[in-house]
Amino acid sequence: MASGRQLAMRFRAVRVHEFGAPSVLKVEDSVSLPFDQLGAKHVLIRYRAAGVNPVETYQRSGVYAALPSLPYTPGKDGGGVVESVGADVTHVKPGDRVATFGSLTGSYAQYGVSDESTVIKIPDSMSFEQGASVGIPYTTAYRALFVKGAGAAGKTVLVHGASGGVGTAAVQLARLRGMTVLGTASTSEGRDLVTRLGAHRVFDHSKPGYTDEIMRATDNKGVDIIVENAAHINLGADAAMVAQNGRIVVVGSRGEVSIDPRNLMRKEAMVVGVMLFAATVQELADSARDLEDIFATSNVAPVVGETFAMNDAPRAHEAVIANAKAGKIVLALD
Ligand code: NAP
């Protein structure tokens, strides 16, 4: 078990003292953890990299429904090495290489604390930057495909927005589980990546008429499951593309949209939302263990698109909400 002295350490972290533009992300050199001792199920991790997710930009700007108390250290996802563990932690031990999707103290930092249920071991073949890319993207993709989407071998899935964090994870997991995978991306680099990750067909969502191409690829039957990363643009088209008894799983949406509900009625199709933070502790722990097995036994691994230094956190935030994705945005925490 960690001692109070260990948790009294000082380290570098990105801090936010006021909500606003990316420039409010400032590196501080002598940050401490808000705990004196580790709780029984706590894991202290020396992060080497942090995953940068769109939600952290919404929170930083102050317009998200659930805002942290100021000041705070952003980030839920990290990759690093276990430093010490609480008295009741059994799954990991000091020295283990791990990823977390649930930093309790903020992962844009050299050190942080997670509950054991949100920590998974990563194989030696996986870099810390890749480990930092596991968290929210893979857990969300898993929930969208298998918990809410009822994805299974033999079904067809469209990953609408397949080139980013959630999309690349969804393509790999769907392919691994025997699904027919269609993906979209707006750049040739993104489409090449999605093809390399195992998609059977890839389309350009910036090209007029691409939804007709998708329908032709399904012999006009439509798609069993649509993992939708931009519902504010695509939900109406999805309702037209979904198959009989299909499911549209809304993962991302940045605004309102209008759809023709008759497209859902005649196919008895379903629209279902995903909110990772609404998952139960047990659901998250179950998907974490399954993902740990997948990483240990398959070639599924996160794709890092661009790595930024801690001082460049503002640029990382700009990059994560820009279009033209080809993998995950991460922060290096040396
Ligand atoms: P990301 O890495 O920034 O990727 C964004 C993806 O959206 C890219 O693949 C991008 O493709 C694609 N995209 C852009 N315009 C599109 C369009 N018109 N049609 C289809 N796709 C389009 O973000 P992420 O981490 O994967 O997250 C994706 C979305 O899900 C974000 O809105 C995020 O906030 C949300 N999210 C929600 C949850 C949840 O619990 N509900 C969890 C995680 C993420 P190109 O760049 O190739 O155009």
C-alpha cells in the first residue's frame, strides 16, 4: 500500500483555472494529488502519455453539461506504469504497464490515481501512447457495438466516422468479432487507415452520393448497425440506410438534426444513444477485462495519429476537434 509520503510527490501537469479557449490549458511544475493516502481500490500510475478526447475540449470551454470544479487537471485516459496500489487491489501491481480510462485526478499529468476497475494491463508490444489511446475510444466503441448495438458475427456494421479515436477502435473490434465492416472518412489518409484496420469497404462522407454507394454495397438491404459519430449531420441519412430491424447507435452529436421517422417505422429500426459515463461500474469493469484479453491475444491495437508535448496541450485540443482524422491525438508526459 502506498504511504502518505508517496502521495506527497510534486509533478508536472496541465491545469485549468478558468473555462475558455485552448490557451487556458497551462503546464504547472509543482502539482500535487488531492489525496494523502491511496484508497483501498486505488491505483497510483506514473502516466507516460494521455489520450486527448473531444469531451475534454467541451469541458474546457465551459459549455458541457457536466463541468469539473475549477481548478482541475483534464483527462480520463492515460498509459503508464503502476507506481503503487491500495490495500485491496488484486488485478495489477507496481511495475505493471497499464492503460486507464478513469483517471480520478486527471491524466494530463505525470502522476494520477484511478480505481482498479478502470485499469487494464497492456502488452509489452503496445506503446504508452497507444495505451493512452485505449480508454474512452475503445470502451465507447465496445459499448456501442456489443452492449447497445447487439453486434455479432455475420452482421453488417457501418462505422460512420471511422478515422478517429472511437471509429478506428470500432472498425477493429467489429472485424475481430466477425462482422462485415463498412467505414467512412473524409481524407484519403483516413480511408487508407480504415482499410488497413480491416474495413471491407470504405467511403468518403464528404462526397455527394456516398450513401447511395453504401446502399449498393449492401445490395440495397441497408446496414444492420450504424455506429454514428456525427449524428447532428447524419441521423436522417442513417434512418434511410439502416436495415430491417437494424440499430442506429448514436455515439457523437454536436447539435440538433431532423429526420423522417417513417424511415424507422417501416423497418422497425431503433435509434439508441450511448453515453459512456452512464455505464455502470460493473459494465465498465466487464468491458475492461474483455478489452484486456483482446489486446493480449489479437493484433487489435490503437492507432496514434499525432503526439503533442505537454506544453502543446492547446494545440492538441485544436487538433482533436478539427476534421481530417487519421488516428488518435495524445500528449506525451515525459
Ligand atoms: P475524433 O477522434 O475527433 O474523430 C471524429 C470522427 O468523426 C472522425 O472519424 C471524423 O472523420 C468523423 N466525422 C467528421 N465529420 C463527419 C461526418 N460528416 N460524417 C461522419 N463522420 C464524420 O473523435 P472521437 O473520439 O472518435 O469521438 C467521436 C464523437 O463521439 C465525438 O463527437 C465525441 O465527442 C463523441 N464521443 C461520445 C462518447 C459517448 O459516450 N457518447 C464517447 C466518446 C466520444 P474525418 O476526420 O475523416 O472527416
